[in-house]
Amino acid sequence: MVQRKYKAKDVDMVIAISTIISNAKGKQEFLQTKRSTFTLDYFTQLETEIDAAVQQYLGADNARELRNATISLYAIQQEALRIANEIKLQIQLDFGDTAAELLNNLGFTTYWARARKKDQEALIDLLFRFKTNLTPELRTQMIAKGTMAADIDGLIARADLLRATDTSQESYKTSRSIATEEAIIAFNGIYEKAMAVAKMATVFYKGNSTHQSLFSFNKISKNISLPKRTAPAS
């Protein structure tokens, strides 16, 4: 029996390598200065191969939908973390002795440490706690002290948006196992091609950890496969 060359669920592998190739397309102009064959057409063809393998063997929807759902989730997550961090700091500086209690009531004490490490569910829990426990009086006080109303409202809005996007991403996944050697060979093939891009891009971006993380299969697949829990009711 042919063995998989990756240590991840098939669907998580597909999403991870799809994200890597999407990131490569975003950095294509630089990457082509390092390797002549890294053209936009080359990366587009890789995406097409991934899509074809998914449609034929995985039983999920088109890989492009998987990729887009994941990219959307990451973008919302990053923006929510940025706003939450700024609001947290302003509460700490604006409310003195009562700041700790406020941060606890708003969910930061319980969820922030895990949320900032890209735990999607912890971030969702934090946003819904913030949304539920932010009273009109506290909102008014925060705005009076200088916190932007748009940031407060934006963080609240991202509670439902992040949950909906997270659910959308999960809906594109499937737990159906891949039983045939033909399927495993196909997935190994697209995995190896994507990882060749990832390894070279990592070397080309030596010294730039932010850009290197765009091509880290382990980091991306770990974020995708975080354990899921039922999100709180709004």
C-alpha cells in the first residue's frame, strides 16, 4: 500500500498547500527573480492540478472554495486580533484599578492568551464574550476616554463574521477516507510539487520570518486542524 508523504488529514493537506500556492501567487514577482520558472502561469497550473485532484478523489467541493474560505478566515482573524489587542491596551491604560475586572468580564483574561496564538475558537469565544458583556454604559465610557467607536463596533461585528466564516470553512471539509492507491499517489504528487515551492520560497526569504511563515506547511495545517467546539450563542 502506498503511504502518504504528509502527516495531516487529506483535506487539511489540500487546504494547506492551496494556501501556500495562493501565497506564492501573491509573491510571484519576487519569487520569479529567484527562479525563472516561478511564473504566474506556473502557480495557476498548480492550483488547477490541486482542484482536479480534490474533485476526483476527495469528495469535497472545489479546492478553490476551500482555499478562499481559509484565506477569508485568516484575514478576519488577523484584523480581529489587531483590534482586540488595541482595545485591550486602551482598557488597561484608561481604567486603572478596574481594568483587570473589565478585561475579565469582556473575555480577555480567559481567552486572549490562546486567541493571540491563532486559536480560532478561543478568538470566537472572546469576541462573543466581548459582544455579550459590553454594556452601553461601558461603551460610552470607553469612547469618552478615547477608544474609537468604530473599533468597538468593528470587533463586535467580527464575532458573527468570524463564526460564519469558520463554519463555512468547516463545511467544505470531509472526513471521508481516501482508500485507493491511485488517490494517495495523486495527493502525494500535488503535495510534493507544493512543498518544492514552499522549500524554495523559504530559502529565498531567508531572514524574513514573516514571509517564511506564508510557506510553512506545518504552521498552516496546524491552524486548520485546531480542535473545533460549538460556538456560543449570540
